[in-house]
Amino acid sequence: MTTTRTTSGARPHPGGLTSLAGRPVARIGYGAMQLEHGDDEQALAVLRRAVELGVDHIDTAEFYGAGRVNARIRAALRPYPEHLVLAGKVGATSDPGGQYGLRPAQKPAELRSELEANLRTLGAERLDVVNIYPMYRTQGIPAGQRVDFDDQLAELIALRDAGLLGGIGLSHVDADQLRHALPAGVVCVQNAYSLVDRSSEPVLDLCREHGIAWVPYFPLGSGFPELPKVADQPAVREVATRLGATPSQVGLAWVLTRGPRTLLIPGTRCIDHLEENLAAGDVVLDEEALAALEG
């Protein structure tokens, strides 16, 4: 299979420019998980509009909708623009009967199989980044899925050496796990992080120290309805009113202040919401705003 990439001229960089796995990317990208739902026409329109507006980092996974999301990315964007960075995930696979519709797939052979499945559905020969959630400490995981972390890293290194992935990323890790994995050449970390959940600060500090990209999920608070949301916080709403922005934009802009290697991958199925998210890169939080938000 040949992966075709197209080139383009000057383009915007929402949120500014940084790098991921040695590739230049805008600091606001797009997380594709929400494209599990909705119709094809809407999904394709959102993806194409995202790229038009400067998104050049798309985060996806084969287990999003059992390959449906990857198929939509392929239909919307292939041949892929030369500047587009595709990031995928391994460590789980689709299972309608499992928790959240997934089951763990942590064994080295399963990591390889999941990566190959991502490549098939995306119509690509290589993923620029592959993230893994190492579940060996996760409560309730079957004993057969408690795979040694070093064995997983060795498999990802082998896949990188084979040219099937560009950089290794980690997800749901603590500082000790990240520190252990550093010799493998970690390019990014994806942990939950927002104004209402700063529990991963030690991991962020380690990323800053080693120049690792920080790509937090749930930047506006957990997706679970019972947990706090950034946009509901009084200080966020007050700052938004004063700056003429939306509360969500203020929450996203705050995450961008965490360092120049911080990237965002907010997701949506709506073009209006997509444009609102990307415009968060234009929101400037002054000292008064930062003091109010961090108080």
C-alpha cells in the first residue's frame, strides 16, 4: 500500500507552532473520538474544515467505533497532506461486551496487531505517533494482560525501527512510569489535565524537563457527567465575560499556558464548535486572568 501525501502553501497554526515526534504542528489539533457517532457527511465535513483551518495533528484509534473513525478520516483526508501528523493508540481493542466497549490488548503481539489494524483502516504505511496505555497496574485487568512494561516498550521500539511508527507516546502514566520509559525515547504523554484536575502536575514537570510534548485529554474536565467541568467554574465564567471569550475557550487557553510543548486535541462533531475550539488559540490570558483562574 502506498501512502500518498499532498503539499500545500502557507497555512494558519491555531495556538501557535510547536513540534511532535520531530514534526512541526499547530498547538491545537483535533481528537477524533467523537466521530464514532453521527453520520458520515457530518464527520467528513468536520475533518475537512479542521484541516482547512490549520489542524495538522489528528489523534485517533482503531478501537474508536471499531475502525469507523479511522475509516472516516481516510475518506475525508486521504491522500493525506504532507504536513498532517497522525497519532494513534494501542493497548486495547473493540469489544461490545467490554467496559466502555473495549477490552485490554496489552501483549506485544496484540500491540503489533492493533497498529497494523490502524494502518489498514487509515490507508497509511506509518503512524507518526503511537500512544500506549500500560495497564499492568490497572485494577481488575485479567492476569494474562498484566504485561511487563519493558516488553511493551521493546515491541514499540521494534515497530519504530521497522518504520511503522515515528514516535512512542504514553497515556495514563505517573511520573515513575514516564521516568522508567525515558530511554525508549518518549515523544509525548497523554494524561487527564485541566483547571479542575491538576493531579498530573508531576508528570507535566517531567515532560518539561525532558522536552516531551504534553497532550492532555479532558482539558475541560472529565467527560463523566458527575465530575466537575471547567466551563462551570465561576472564575472561568468571569474571565470569559471580561475577555469576550467563551468559558471553554478560557479553559483551553489556560492549558496552553502550561508550556510551549503543550498541545490540545479537543474533539467535536460540530463545525461551529470546532471553530470555537481553534479560536481559543487567540485568547490571551493576562496576569489578572491567570491569577483569578489559578486562585
